Amino acid sequence: MRLATLRLPGGRTAAVRVEGATAVELPAADVGALLALPDWRERAAAGGTRHDLSEADPAPVVPRPGKIVCVGLNYRAHILEMGRELPAYPTLFAKYPEALIGARDDIVLPAASSAVDWEAELAVVVGATVRRADARAARAAIAGYTVLNDVTARDYQYRSAQWLQGKTFEATTPIGPVLVTPDELGGGDGGPALEITAELDGETVQRADTGDLVFGPADLVAYVSAILTLRPGDVIATGTPGGVGHARRPQRYLAPGSRLVTRIEGIGELVNTARAEGAGDA
């Protein structure tokens, strides 16, 4: 099953089930609202008004998640190539909903930063309320997966030991275009093993396999739910592989007009153009 939140011509955000070139409208305002319904799977399987996807604009697949929990340093190959030991526990930080944008929206480069970087990531979307989950409950709580780019202002991130300030600038983080349920992606208990890439102006700058995650999706749901209750629509961004601009020599960052494509096999792609803050604003 593939779910999306679309901006329709009438201006109303609707939850839909994507079928080829058409989308079937569902009885919820967005995917987050749909997942809050106990029978969301049954409702998503029901029929409804069809919409041509060429006339719709993808909004953030979950526009207002209650929590966005992000993970740092979570790809084995990337950690080892930097000469570090694999972590015993996940490194966690947060992001706020104001940072989220749709799969085709512009990334707004904050005027305060001169070092805005890319981070292609697989994101987990929670589909059930869960607290202190064991492995089985953690797997069952995953509604599906989507694509996220954890666009980061590196100069703000490293102003202190706490990363939050560089991670949640407004209108910087694309997420979508769809949520794909686990049954469509396979991968067993460790989560799906999918190629993940980022392209900057046509050049591939990141390429990895999500099967290389140190802490897989269910591991992260279990770990985070030991700290606080996860609820339907919450998002966990599982971390990025090597190839980010800050680690390059010379360092490389997004600039006005940069075209960033973030793609995960079997899910879809984000295609976002960077623009300066204030440019194109109403």
C-alpha cells in the first residue's frame, strides 16, 4: 500500500491511496490523520474519489508529526571509513514540523547560514501507539517508510555540542512523496534493504543500501519507545550514509538554484530546488 498527502486544486489537503497515475481520496485530512484511526488499513483499502496525480501537488506525507526523532551516525560503512567504532546506542536528536516541506517544494536556504548540507535518509512512520516495545511490537508499530532529506545548516549545528539548532531551520526538510507499507518492501526483521541515493545538480553524491544501518527501523522504534510514547504519525529519520558536503575537501554546500534529488528504491524520490530565504516568498 502506498499512501500520500496531496494538495488538490481546491486547496484542501487530502489523504489518498496512490494507484499508478491516479490517487484515491481517503476519509482523512492527511496521512497523519489517517494513521490516527484504529482501522486505518481498512479505510485505506476502501474506494473513493479519484484524482489525477498530474493535477496534485505532494505535501509532506505527514504534515504535522507529533515527534520527528532523528538518528546520527548509523551506516556501518560510513562509520568505519571514518575510523570510528560502531556505536553501542543510537545518537538521537530532534526536528520540528515547521522544517518539513513536500517532495517538490523549494528548500529555503536560511539567510543566517552559509553552510547548508544534504543528508539522504530512510524515514520510518509510526502507525500505532507504542511504549517500551519489544522487537515484535516495534515491528508491528511501523506503518511504513518514506524518503527524507535531513538538510542541515552545518555552521549552526557545530556552534555547540547540541545539534538541534542546525537541524530544524524552517522549510528545509523534504519528506515524501509517499508512505510505503512494509509488506511491499520486504527485508525481514532488520527492515528493508534498499538503494538510497542523493544527486546534486545531476551528480550522485551519496549512494548506499539501507540494509547497512547499524540500528534498523524496529531497533529504533524499540529504543525510542523506551524513552517516550510513540504515536501514529511520528517520524524516525534513520540516519545518512557517507557523501555529505561538509565532509568533502573542499567542502560543498547547497546554493540558490541547486537541484537536490533524494531517491530510495521502491519508495520514490524527492526533487527539490534550493532558493535563498525571501526569494519567491509571497
